[in-house]
Amino acid sequence: MVLAKAVVDGSSDRTSVHGVLVSVFGSGVLIVGRSGIGKSACSLELIDRGHALVADDVVNVERADDTVTGSAPPALFGSLEVRGLGIVDVRRLFGEAAALDTCEIYLCIEFRDSTDEDADRTESRVHGFSLLGVEIPRISFVVNGSRSLRVLVETAVRYINQGGETARSEFVDRYNASMIENLGSSN
């Protein structure tokens, strides 16, 4: 992911990021990835499900204390580029609640090409990501056409909001305990 050069204005740090920022279940999700990978299309599906667009293509990011917030440049507020349709005003299509002025960024989701996929499907995909010096969780998803990216994004938000790695480690612990139990009963 390429970040623009940060600008310091005395009270906070600022930068711009190429991506899409959507409020999903009230949590700000920054979706990044190469141009044309499906960030805006996924966002359109999320908006259709009642979530809200904050910014498309250019996300202005600002740090205040230990939080980062994102917003759209004023000229782009409420606009989403939809391939085949052009630039649409999501407020006109989905109602005023379909766009927010700003939101705190809680999660970064990176869309990657299928050629980048790691071999181990059970390896944790949650990593730390520093945005203007603030650590937020980052999850990478491989875009291969057979997955619903909207469902993955919604699930990722629920996963992070419910403890993320804790939930995964509990699953691994239960699985390992059942394997030990099964080995003990077969002897």
C-alpha cells in the first residue's frame, strides 16, 4: 500500500491513502489494494446492505492522540466510482445515511491478487498495521472471484470486534483437546 507523504500541521498528523473507507457495523474499515481489484464494488455491496461510505479512492487520514480518522476530500463526499456506471452519488441512490462525513479507522483490509495467496489457510491473517503511528489490525483477503468480499469484510469486522485472535486460539485449543481426547480413547 502506498501512502502519500504525511503532512504535520502542529496539532495532528495527516496523510492521504488510496483506498475506500466504509463504516461497517459502526466500525471504520479502510479497504486497500491495487486499482481495479474490487474495493469500490465491495463497498457498493456494503452500502446496499445498510453500511455507510466515508470515502472512495482518496481517504484523508488524520491522527488525534491515539486514534486515526478518515474522511473524503470535500469534492468527493458521497461519491463512489462504479465500473460501468461512472461516479454515483450514494446519498441519492441509497439515502442520506449511506454517506458519513468521517469515522474512526478500526481495521484495515487488504485485497490481494490470487498469485499472492499464502499456502497455510489456518495461519492467522491478522497483522498489525501502523497508520500515522497508530497500530490498527490489518487482514488480507485474496480476491479470486469465488468469494463474496462483502461477507468477508462483515465477518472480519465481527471477528475483530469479538476478540479476533482470542476466538481463533480458542478454536485451536478446542480442536487440539478433541484430538488428544480421541487419541486417548483409541488406546
